[in-house]
Amino acid sequence: MEYRLHTPLAQQEILRLRAGDRVLLTGTVYTARDAAHQRLIACLDQGAPLPFPLSDSVIYYAGPTPEAPDQVIGSAGPTTSGRMDSYTPRLLEQGLRVMIGKGDRSPAVRESIRRWGAVYLAAPGGAGALLAACVENVRLICWEDLGCEAIRELQVRDMPLLVAIDSEGQDLYTEGPAAYLSHRDEK
Amino acid sequence: MRTLDEKKISELVARLCIQANRQLPEDVIRALEAAERAEPWPSAQQSLSLLRENLDAARQRCLPICQDTGFTCVFARLGQDLHILGNFYEAIQEGVRQGYQRGFLRKSVVSDPLRRINTDDNTPAAVHVELVPGDQLHITVLPKGFGSENMSRLAMLKPADGLEGVRRFVLETVRAAGANPCPPIVVGLGIGGTFDQVAALAKQALLLPLDQSNPDPFYAALEAELLREINQLGIGPQGFGGQITALGLRILTLPTHVAGLPVAVNISCHVCRRASGIL
Ligand code: SF4
């Protein structure tokens, strides 16, 4: 299936998505990668307010290149999500429902995605220029000292994504290759 | 004796950093195009066509192909009859500094592996120098993304493991890498030498063009065979299944000790960047 979705995503919209579905996402996403995740968790530990509300938000694991004066954003593809695995269950517990990145997730993350009815979307890895073209506006939210790892709010239009892990815990990183191999071997 | 000012070196390195990050080498572009034609699995083919669109977007918008503009690896072949005015190594680092600033490339280097403070100019680059006859300086810049670097591996196999051991290690490494190195990947395979040499060999194998093969027919056949086997794993573009897991595999070898069989697999993503120039 192919869906055009707008943020914030309603819970039913998330639950309807199946691994392998294509999504064109429009709306607001927040960039956060390794260092920002560490700080988000520190905020939670200290009971400090978060720089953006986790519920209804979309986190994009990305650290763009600096923008040239005439550009909205530099190259802005996804980074390897697995590095955020140790932080993710905590964020899901706090209301996060949508994550965008690349590469597979740990069994613990897959399980908490299922548990909380969340979804993990994959952006095409290594397609930073193409993804930059989907970004219409950028606003720095916090932690500028982290450079490319600072949290930024992006307004995106028709960001091309694939459902990698759905709310039932189906995982395209195992099922996709398996489907291809069984199709190939049937022939 | 021919002389060369350090400023010229910095200028060239800066230009190569920008060029390598915005435009793939011709042989890699051709390999990607061939992959799109060869890929039988429709969703995989769609992924590959997005990568082609990405290359177009990078060119049109003067953007880096990928936001991970890498740890800069610089390979210099320095003519022994060339006299350099100034500091050779510092000139290379200065070129990286300028290129990453001027080209709006991402600064992804931390000064210490554990305390992790960004150096803010992507230096220091890894510099490999080879002294060669003549009076020219040949420089290649390879910005290495770490999504794929992290999935690279090295093993000290036993001589008894032989060809079969190497084969198994390569396939295991690629399988374990899965989707993380942004497949379709390019594989640099080093065999032989010492512990440190074999890693450098594997990286240097990533400099070799994908449309050529090893001059030794034995290793040319091994390149083809390993590539064929990798492309039977089913990982596919982006790791979502498909035929094309790798665009190419190149091998470099060195003599080694009677008691050892070092092997290193350096994985590159499809953004297999390199740019060269001569002074
Ligand atoms: S592995 Fe390559 S394509 Fe993927 S994010 Fe890193 S540099 Fe970019």
C-alpha cells in the first residue's frame, strides 16, 4: 500500500501501516541522533522539561550537512538507527510513536514498538540530497553546541519512506529479504 | 629539482574533498545504473531508482550526495624527486579544513575517541603516503562514511582456513552488516601482509575502479565469484530484499607469514566516493 500522511499521525493511521508500505510524509519532524538522545534521556532522568513534546512527534535520526547561504538545509539523509536502540524503549514509553532512520533495530526495540503501537519508518540511506529536497523549512530547537546533532524542527513535504517495523512487530529487514529469496527459489 | 608550494597541495585537497562528496566516480555511477537494470525485484528496483534521483539532486543543488561526508582518507603518491616548500602533512590537513568549510560539508571528526569533542573542521584526515619515482604528486581523497566503516571487519585466519576461510569470512561480514552500510555496497578485500597492512589493503581496494578486475586471473576469478555469492544473500538495496547487495568487490593482496592468513573486509556504501588529482 501507499499512503500520504500528515503529522501528527493519528493512532489509527499508525496501526494501519504494515511493513513494506510506502509512505509520503508531510509535516513536522524533529532531528535527533546519538548525542541528542543522550540529553533527552538525561532530561527524563532529571524530570526536566523536554525540548519538544514526545507524544504526537516524529523523530528523524539525522545530522544534516551545514546549509549554504541559499539553501534551506544541507544534505539530510538518515543515520543508522541501531545506535539509538538503547534509548528508544524509554522514549516510546514516554509517548513517542514514530521514528525515521535506516537499518534494523534490536529485538527490544521491535518489542516496544509492538507494545506501544508505534512505527519505525525507513528513509533511503545515502539519499541525503534527495531528502533535502523534501525539506521546506528548518528551525533550530535546542542544543546548538551539538552542531549537526542539535535538535532541529523540519517541515517536510512528501518525504519518501518505507514502513520498516510496524505496530505488530513485523520487520521488513527480515521479511523483505526472505520474501525475495523465496520468490527467487520458487522460479 | 621540481618544487611545489604547500598552498597548491591544500588547494587541490580542498577541491577534491568537495568534488568527491558531490559527484560519484564514473565507474560507480555506471555500476549503479547497471544494478538498476539487473535488479529483478520491483521494490528493490524502486530503491535503486531513488539513489539515481539522489545523484541528480546532489548535482543540481550542489549538495553532498550523503550527509555523512565522512572521515577524510587521503592517499598521496609522492614523487621522490619533488621538493615540497612548506609542511606536506599540514598542507593536506589545511586542504581538508578548507574543503569542508567551503563545500558546506559536515564535520564528523572528534578529537578523542572516548572524550569525543568535535574538531569542527573534519581534521585530522587519515593520510597514507607512498613514495614513488618521478617528480609528481598524485592525490586521491576518499571520504569514508562510518555507517559502512562500522560494519568492516578483520580476521587473522589460519593458513589451513585457506580460500574457503576467506570466502566464509567475507560472506559472514556482509551478512552481519545487513542494511547498516546502506547497500548496495562496495567491498574492499585485503588478504595477506600483517595485521596493520591488511586493513590498509582493504581500504586501498576501495580505490580501485569497479569496471576492472584484478590483473592476476586467480584473484580476478575470486572477485567475480565472491561478488556473485554476495548477490545471492538476498539482502538487497537498503536491506529490504533483492538481488543487488553489492555493486563490486575488489581484492588487493600482499605476501604474508608462513603462519598466518590475515584478511580484512572494508565495506563502503553505494556512495563509494573518491576523487583524484595530480600536481
Ligand atoms: S553508509 Fe554511506 S550512504 Fe550510508 S549514511 Fe553512511 S556515508 Fe551515507
